[in-house]
Amino acid sequence: MRTRHTLAAATAVVLLALTGCSSEPDAPASRPTVSSSPTPTLSVSDCADAVYEVDSAARDAGTDPTDRLMPDPCVGLTADQYMDAIMTATQRLNQEARDDLQDQIDEAAEDQ
């Protein structure tokens, strides 16, 4: 009988100890430190302007603009934002090319 009582008491002590450990309040989560330097605002239009400049220079030099590295204003943008910037720059370059072609057509028509 005494063994059962001791075993029951030991079990109760262990269970109480385990219950006590799990019911302690959690330590407060550490907060991230706030940087005093402001982060630069990333702009798709700034990136598009930079892509346009790089691609325009590549076109003028006769090189392939797909070999370009990502311009600095584009670093940190999401892939979707970067693709939007490339599309904006490409549309701008295409419009310039269409305008140049129309000018050449107009000049050729005047010469006849």
C-alpha cells in the first residue's frame, strides 16, 4: 500500500511540475530595431526610365539590350514591378521607332 501511495504522490508531483512549466507566460517577443536611416522609395517609373536609358543606348550602339544588367533603380523591386518597368520602357522605345519610321515614310513621299 505504501508503494502505491508513494508512486501516486511521485506521479502527481511530476504532473504538477509539468503543468506548472507549461502555464508560465511566454516571454515577450523581441521587437525588431527600427533603423534611423530611411529606406529609399522604390519606383517603377524610375526603374522604367533607367531601363529606357540602357536600352536606348544599346539600340544606338547596335547591341542586344537583353544582355543588360538590372539598373540600380530597379534593384529591390518585385519581379512583377520589374517586368512592368521593362514593358513601359519597351513601349516607349517602340513608339519612338514607329515615329522615326513614319518620319522616313513622310520624307520619302515628299521626295516623289
